[in-house]
Amino acid sequence: MGIYDIPLTTLAGAPASLGDFAGKAMLVVNVASRCGLTPQYADLEQLHEQYAERGFTVVGFPCNQFGGQEPGSAEEIQEFCSATYGVTFPMFDKVEVNGPGRHPVYTELVTATDTDGNAGDVQWNFEKFLVAPDGAVVGRFRPRVVPTDATLVAAIEKQLPR
């Protein structure tokens, strides 16, 4: 099963999959509303808006595994993201990114290596995975790499289908 075939649920409760974005470059991010890195939502939204017409989307997966920093319900998360950061990019149901309950999407993602050649568990909230339009995981950026980082932006631009 590829990353596009894994069943998901949107934050609004609708069935979906990353296959809905096949042919687009994606930046998949585990997000949290009460984290010191939460302001990255603003830059993620900016990236999403800047490159959407060129075949790119940010995709958010709320996660409460790091310090209990995403305790809210789906409705609370949606309201926070919309009201505080104007988030319009797709958001999915809260998932686990590490451990025995790791969501299958993250089972695929964590095989990717970061710039130091390290794969494995997600380190913290706001770890970013770049997925090419064909569904291949082509980049991994650790939590403290901000969405406006020149290396990250260049990697995204390289994957844009148009």
C-alpha cells in the first residue's frame, strides 16, 4: 500500500486519503496548537498559498504525543487554526506519529532521512516531510527548520509539477 492509498479522516470527519493530492507536491507536517513551534502555522499557510496554483499543498496532522500539546477535539483544533492563523490547508484527524499506534501514513514517512541521513521516529511537533507529485517521500526537515528556510523552500520548488 502506497502513501496515496492509506485511508484518512479529515478534521471535519470526512473520509479522505492523500490520493486526493496525487500529482501535487505535499509538505506533510505533524502539528500542535500549544507548542513553542505553533507559530510555524503562519509560515506553513504562507507556503500553501504561495505555491498552491503551482501544484503544492501543505497537509497537517495534529498530534498529541509530544508534551500533550494538542489536547483539543477536532472542532477545537479547527477553530484554533482558522481563527489564530487563518489556516486553509487540509487538516486531518489527530494521529500518533511514533510508537505502536503510529498511523500508517507516518509508517511510510519515517523511512525518509533528514539532511544528516537519519531516519526513524519523529522528534517533535512540526517535523516536515516533502512528498513528490508521484507519492515518493523526497525530503525530511526536523521541527526547528522553519517553513521559510531557504533549503526547504528550494526543495519544494524542485518538486513543483508546474
